Amino acid sequence: MQYQCSICKLHYASKELAEACHRWCSKHDSCNLGITKNSLEAKERRGKR
């Protein structure tokens, strides 16, 4: 199952990470590299290198 941040639209394997991303995006109007590196998009991109 995938979970998505409704603000930046990144996908995560866990609900907790998606919620952490959403909280950060809401509060700071930006993305947090420490969170987004766990997104499914980032993992997919790392696999293509």
C-alpha cells in the first residue's frame, strides 16, 4: 500500500512517513530532505543510477 502527501504529492510506503511529510510541508511550505529521501520516487530514482 502507498500513502501520499497531499501537499507535495510524494508517495511513501508507510502512513507515518506520509504524515510526517505532510506536517513538514504544511508548517514550512517546503520539503525536508530527511523525509523525502524515503519517498518511493526517491527510492526508484536511486535504483535507476
